[in-house]
Amino acid sequence: MRVRVRRYGGNIRGGFNRGTSASYDSYIPLVINPLYHQYLCVGGGSEFKCGGQGTTGGIIAPGKPSEDYHPYNRPDLCKPIQGSKCVEQCVLGKLASSQRPFYVLLYSDCQRWSKQVLKDCAEECKGK
């Protein structure tokens, strides 16, 4: 198993969570679109559990888990993260939790949530 970070170009609400990765990923470079959806996947082979931070509506709203998938036809869009089994289990626990912080674009959004989960899990698993 491995942990992967997925950066998914789209609109400011995360846009294309439930489609195929034949979206705007290849056409909008992150340099000109900093409002991409980012989430985490844990797994290997064809079995991945993915998720992240979403919004219940709008750029300032209660947060909720996002419904994400591993891009089976575009694995190059994921950045593998080296992590121990402890980190993988920690990330899986965070993905399974329904609790998410209040969503505020550019403050507590999908990008910051996934980075914070990785940081928290690395800290929690330090020395394990």
C-alpha cells in the first residue's frame, strides 16, 4: 500500500470529483490554476481508498468529506508519498471520519486539509 496525493485541476469547488480523469487535468496547468482539488489516496494495484475535504456549498461553508477516486487511467496525476504502515492506517482513519473543518477557500480547503492530514499522521507515527 502507499499514500498518494492527487492534484486535480478544476473549478473552485473541486469540480470533477465523480467523473473520469479525462477532464481539464491535462489542459489547465497548476501555474495558472492554483484552485485545484487535492485529495489523498491509500492503496496499491487497483485497490485505493480516496478522499479529502469538500464543502457543503460555496467557498465559505461547513466542510464535508469529498467523494474522490484514484485515476486508474492517469496514475501520473498522483504524487506517491513514502509512508510507513502507521501513516497509511492513520490516513485511512482520517479519510473514514465524517468530521471535517469548516471550509474556507484558501484557508481551510482541500489542499490545506490533505497537507495537514499528512503532517499530523507523520507526527503521530514518528518513531513507530
